Amino acid sequence: MSERVDAAERMLDLVIALSHTRHRMTKAEIRAKVNGYGSSTSDEAFERMFERDKEHLRQLGIPIVTLTDAVHEDEVGYRIDTAAYSLPPIHLSPAQMGVLSLAAEVWQDSTFASAARRGLVKLKAVADGSAAAAPGVTLRVRGPEPAMDDLLAAIAERAPVRFSYRAAYSGEVTVRTVEPWRVYARDRGWYLVGHDRDRDAQRSFRTSRIIGRVERVGEPGSVVIPEERVPTPERVFRVPVRLAVRPEGAAALRARGEVVDSIETPAGVRDVLALEVSDVAYLADEIAGYGDTVVVLDPPDLRASVLRRLRAVAALGEG
């Protein structure tokens, strides 16, 4: 018995077959050659399946036409009018292509990941060259940090944890022992809130600043989580940043900042983008992904972090 084919896959195969047939395909040819129809248990079952698929595709705007043979007029065939179905020329700016890239990345960890990537590749293929080839327009969405799974498990089991943590103000790394209560999202990041045993007070920790593994240091059930809503800090420490960005480049950064000036550089005129961030290391990863589309003007430690990442990548190519 033939393996059952998903309806969406079957209709996609039908579209491909009817788009590439030299003249037309009869129902017998469709049943024999198109993946998914051969599993029909009877002629009546095939007829119902084909008619249902054909009507659904027409509702989607796919122009399936019916043709008869000049000699065998009673033999009906089908094909897709490719002239009516062809995608018109698409002109996308780098910023628009960036938005589409971001939409595709949103589905990167879902069952739609493959379809999103295929759709983006097809759009890049038909878009004009400036949009498809512009550097730095692919946007990225980062999920929770590796520490998140261990933190959520510790919260669920009410177990204390220990981890190394890099302070936002000084960059100093210290070991913290915490009774974890909750995690929450704020300011484009994830935070752990709990009781810091070393300071005997409630504290919040940005998970992206946790270094290495999260270690259990107590028995499950030993942490008492307050029943009332745990207050979160009203203020998040933020660092002012200034970037030199190519016109229309780095759409994700532009959405979070403001163009305050323009400067002349050896590479041409660039916009000066001002924004504030709560995690310089996180931003360094993002900026490095844009290549020469984005240059850090300030602060110096962010510029050094980006250069360090770019040099590490360059060293890989030399090996």
C-alpha cells in the first residue's frame, strides 16, 4: 500500500506537475504520476480527492485551466496557465528584504522553518540585485540563553542554584548563589528574579550575563517562592551607543534607535544612529553579524568587542 501523503504536499506536487506539463495532463496521468493520488482506493475516491484539491487551488488564485484534445474531444486534461500564474517583477529595498528575513527567522525553530527558508530564497532570487545582495540586511532573532533551561527546571523543582555572573556596571565576574523565583522578559532580554543568598536580598539577573553552567546547590523543595507577585526593577541599567550605519542598512538596529546625524567616511556617507542598550555583549554579537554595514563609534569597549569577534572569524578563514 502506498504511504499516505499530506494534503498540502499533494497539492504542491499537483501544482508542480501542472506547471511543467508540455500540453496538459489527464486525470489518469495525474493519478499515475502525481505523488499522493496513487493511494486512492477507488476511482470515486480519486475523483473526490482531485476535485477537492483542484477547487482549493483555484480558490487560492492558481489558474488551473481545462483543455480538450483536438482529436479526442472527450478526453479532458488540465494544466496551469503559467502566464497568469507567473510572479510579476519584485523590487524590494534592502530594508524590506530585511523585514522578510526577520519574518523567516522567527520560524527558525518551528515546523515552518523549511518553508520559510524556501520562500525567502525564492524572493531573493526574483528581487533586484541591490536588495538580494546588500550586506547586513538579514535580521536575526535570538532565543533564550542556554542557562534558561536549567533555571526553569530549578524554579519548577524549587531548588537553589549557583552560577558565575558578569556585572553590567563594572564587567566584574562573581559567583552568585540564588534561590530562583521567576523569569521574565524585559528590554529585549530575559531576567531571573530571586533571593540572592550572598546579599540576603531580592536581586534580578540578566540571563545573557550568566557565564557557564548553572549548578544546583541544594535539595529540591528547599526554596520558598513568595505567593504574592514578585516586583521587578523599575530601572534597567542602559548604555548609550552611537553607530555609523550604511543608508538603509541594519533595519533591526534602526527600529530601536534614532538617526541623529550623518558623517562622511572612506566608505561613503553613513547615518549616525543613537540608541541605548542594557547588554553590550549581546549587541556586539548582533553588530558583528552585519559586517562592514555597521561601525561602532562609541563606547570604546563595544567597538573592541565587535573587533574581537570579527578578528576571530577572520582567523578561522586563515587556518
